[in-house]
Amino acid sequence: MGKGVEVMFTAILLACSLDGQCIGVAGPATKTLDECMSGIPFGWLMIEENYPNMIVQDAKCVAWGEPT
């Protein structure tokens, strides 16, 4: 990507059921990695409350706008 690209971050959480069905849940885009990381616990709780048959396996923040 070219100069002037603004980097944004999105938290993505992977949650799976006991029978192996998995989903990825993404949060809103944030302007900083710190904001993204601080939002992960809220996403974790949201999955536990709204998907009681799912267990969060992992979570990370993905940067958008960076060269690959």
C-alpha cells in the first residue's frame, strides 16, 4: 500500500464448541493497537454471554493497512 495509509486494528477471537464447530468473531476497528488489545476482554465476555456453547480458544489484533 502507498504512503499515507492509515493503519487500523481489529480484534478477532476464535471460539469453538466441544464438538469442534468454530467461529471467528471480530470487533470494531480501532486506531491503535493498545485500544484493540484493551477491547479483547469485552469481546471475550460477549462471546461467553451470547454463545454459551462456545469456548474462546484464542484472540489477537490484526493490523490493516500495513504492507504484507
